Amino acid sequence: MKLGVTVAVLSVLFLGPVAVSAQDTVRVERTLACTINPGYTMADVVETARNFEWSEDSAPGIVVMRNKVAAAGFGGNFGPQYDFLISSYYQSYADMVEKRGAFLQRRAASNGRRGLAGVATCNDNVGISSMRVAALGQQSDSPIPPLTAAASTFCELNGATMADAVAMAGRFEQSWANGATALVTSRSFGGPSRPINSVVGMTLIFPSFADFGAAWDRLNQNSPANNAENPISCNSPSLWAQYLIHQGNN
């Protein structure tokens, strides 16, 4: 596994050429929910996943696991109960279909234990979302840590556009979440039934929990004024420990 990937490389993977605006560059997030089997811990799950052999023709560009620290509305999006989420990121829907097809063909030809068998059980309620990165964020030569902090929420658009949501996330990132990366997702398939283009997910990924704490202090001490012209309303956020599992060159 390559942990020495830079923030700049991560941005290029998600955004492509920097000349293209963030809201016009759409990637794919595939998420499923899992529970930890009795007798095991999140550390066991992460170690198992990081020891996978990733084939270039079937592996997503990036795979992360998010373990709840303080989850709002726990269980409401992927079923009655779960311990962690697995999110896989692809360059496009065509890329996801091609690689998932290769993965399923390889799995059908194999025998024995597969995936997280033994340490965790994942349900079949997969969520597939279109994802946009709000801004490039800070690019540096520092490697992405194996453990980062992520704050996420769901927001009602209330008539606003996707471009409005991306711009709002970008303002959060630039004004008080210095060093974070803001992701905006819109559910395409799976998950709870809701009107299309009515709700988006917003996630801020911080380089560390210390960065998250400093950013949240800044937000509380300098709360932005309400904008009567902004119809977007967001729910209470959740806090996650995010583990980098895989990053490839595809």
C-alpha cells in the first residue's frame, strides 16, 4: 500500500486538470455500511483491509474506512445499525463499472474467504453518489496520514443548485477549515428514498484531529452570519475517524 501520496496527488485524482472548475468535475463515491464481528475491533478491520492485494484492473482510485466517533442520526442512512463505512472513489461511472465488473469476475472464480470475512460483515445496501471537490485546498509535499478526521452532514437544497452547494462548501473550507478538503456528494443510487437533487452530503476531511479541533474552535469563535439569500439548510454533523486503506495510480 502506498501511504506516501501527497495532498496534491489526491487533488489531481479527484479533480483532474486544475483548469476545470471543481463543480464541473464529477467523480463517483461507492459506500457501504459494515458491522464489526464479535471479538474484533476496528484496528483488526483496518489491518485486514490494508493487507489486501489490490489489482490495478479492479481497484478503486482511493479506498477509505470511516469509523464513527460521534454520528448524528446513527443508522438512518444505511440500515438499523453499523459500525463503519467503506467509501471507494472512482474517476467516473464508466471507470466504476469496468473495475467492479473485473472485481466480480475475479471473485466468482475464487474460493475460500474473501474481503472482510471473519472480522466484519457488510450489508447489501450500497450507496452510489456523484462527488465534487469544492476547492483544491492546500497542496503540499506532506504525505496523507493513515488516520485523519472527517466531519460530515446532509443538507437540504431547498431549491438551490449543486453549484450553490459546492460554493458553500468551498467557503467553509477557505474561511475556517484551513487545510481541509471539502467534498459534496449527491446520491445517484441506493440509500433512503428521496426526491432527486433535493439533498447533498457535505464532508470536510482534516489532515488530523488536531486540525479538526482548531478549525471547530475557529468556527465557534467566529460563527458566520446567517445569509437570508442562502436557502440551503444542513443537519447536525457527524465526526468520523477516517483510515486510508488504499491509494492507486489509476
